[in-house]
Amino acid sequence: MSRAFNFSAGPAVLPVEVLEATREAVYDFNGLGMSIMEMSHRSKEYDAVIKEAQADCLKLMGLSPEEYVVLFLGGGASMQFYMLPFNFLNKKANYIDTGVWSTKAIREAEKVGEVNVIASSKDKNYNYIPKNFTVDSDADYLHITTNNTIYGTAWAKDPENVKVPLLADMSSDLFATRRDYSKYSVIYAGAQKNIGPAGVTLIVMKKSLLENAQRKLDKFPSMLDYKVHVKAGSMFNTPPCLPIYVVGQTFKWIMKQGLEGLEQKNIKKANVLYDAMDASNGFYVPAVTAKEDRSLMNVTFRIRTGDTELEEKFVKEARAKYNMANLKGHRDVGGLRASIYNSCPIEWVEALVKFMNEFMNENK
């Protein structure tokens, strides 16, 4: 059976070699005669899996294990929306609002303490990244969402001159480009978009932030306490063993590709799509007009000014004719969306552009 051209925003496409390694591990892990799903998470064999994944993550980020700790937890990025302020919001937190996911993070933080939304792109339906903002000098931290899957926007550069701890949801663009991860005190990502399957969340945290955190509450549920999870090595409760294994295999795949190589491929893939739109004489219209704010991972667009009938036809024909799946835009904004994460081959993007041109010529 041939693989579909899967442009899903998440869960998303995984590298074939990662899928093949996982298939073997699911049936017989390292010749042990048992599936990785059947092993004790406290066995020496699984301990090696999780520690290797943690070490590879820090290598990719260029971070020191003396300064940063890596956690693998459940609950998705949505759990982190609450855990972060629960652990680090004492007086006031700053947030930049760039869409649904940052809004959800803001709402969770407001349950804990004072939140100052220092910038927002809500005024234009989140189709740009705010550039002008001032971070409160007494804020406990600044939180951003680096890539916005629904709208197709992304931070092209890290926020500058931030004097407070910088926390970021990188669920949909982690390792898509090279960046200075040392600028961040916390990086977190639900795995199911760019580094693995659903079921595990990656958290990379500066140890000094956790050690010096001033908390509103001295006691709160252990499952929400980062210190508990750090002390337990991500094993306070049984971890999501198989998803962590897949993430570890994906890290190895990324290391083979090289971050510079992946970045160049991702830029090329996005340009192929945007160039096709520019050449369509207004038939395909990018949802994000500011080129510097366009996501490399989630390319959002409309047909003409929003011809919903043609857009529905586009989605149906793409699947029926060429087995191209998940091109429908998010329900909040409509339109079309091609998610072209790290694991998406450029050949898939070129095939999509070929179909786009064919569809345009038949429906002008």
C-alpha cells in the first residue's frame, strides 16, 4: 500500500525510517523477545531509551545538561499551560497573544495570578506577529507561542532584549530551523506535530529557574510540580513509553539530517508553495500577507477571496485523485492549509503544487 500525501497539522507525518524502527520495537525490542510496550519502564533497557532521548535533545539544542533538564510528561501542551504558571507565576506574568493556543495559555495562567498581555494580533484575526511591545521588568516570565498552526504565522526571530525568563510553546516548529535555545528558560512541545506521536510532551527547562522559583503555594498536587518530575527522572508515574521511544528515534533522524540542512529544506518547501500562489494571479491567496511572519510549517491560503465551494472541491479532488489528505483549513478560519513539517518530503510539496496548477486551470 502506497503512503498518502499527508498534510495533517497534527498528529502529523513521521519519517519512514522512524516508523520502521518503531514497527520492530513494537514486536521485539532489541531482540529481548518482548515489545517495548510490554517492558518495565524501570528496566535498564528502557532507562537507556529515555536517557538517550534526553541527551540527544540537549545536543540538538546545543544546551548543557548541567544547566538544563529534559522531561517527558503526559497531558499535552495544554497541561503545560497550567503547570507553567502554577510553578513560576508569583507576582505577574507577561504573555504575547498570537492565536488560539496562546489564548488558552493565557486563560490558564489567569487562574493562578496576574497576567499582562503585552501584545496581541487579535485585531487582525491573528494574521501577523506583533513587533512592538514592552516587557514588564518585574514580570516573573514572558510566554510566547513560536508557531501558530491555525493561522500560519511564526516568529521569524526570537524576541529581543528580554530581561526576564523566556518561556515558549514550540509544539509545531521545534527543530524546524536553527535558533539560540539558550535564550529560553523553558521550551515545551506536544510531540505530535514535529517530533513524534501524540501522547508525550517534551519540556526542556533551565535548572536555575526551577531552583529559584518563587511560588504562590507551598503545597500543590505532585503531578503539577516540576520538581517532583525532575527528581523522579520523568518517572513519577509510568511514562508514555512508546511515544518517548518514537521521539528518541526522531531526534536521531534529525541529527542525521542536520539542523542546517532541515532548515534549508523547510525554507525551500515553503517557498515552492508560496511561489505557486504568487504565480496564480490571485487564484490562490496566502492568508498571511506579511512574508516575514509566514510559517514554514503551516502554509494557509484561500481560493480567491474565500470561495468556499471551490475550496471544498479542492480538498475532495486532492484526496480522490492523488491521495492528498488533510488539506482543509482549521474550523476557526476555514480555507486551506498544507502542514509541511520536517518529515514532509519536498516531493510531496511539488506534487501538491502540480495539483494546485491543474485545479486552477480547470476552475478559472
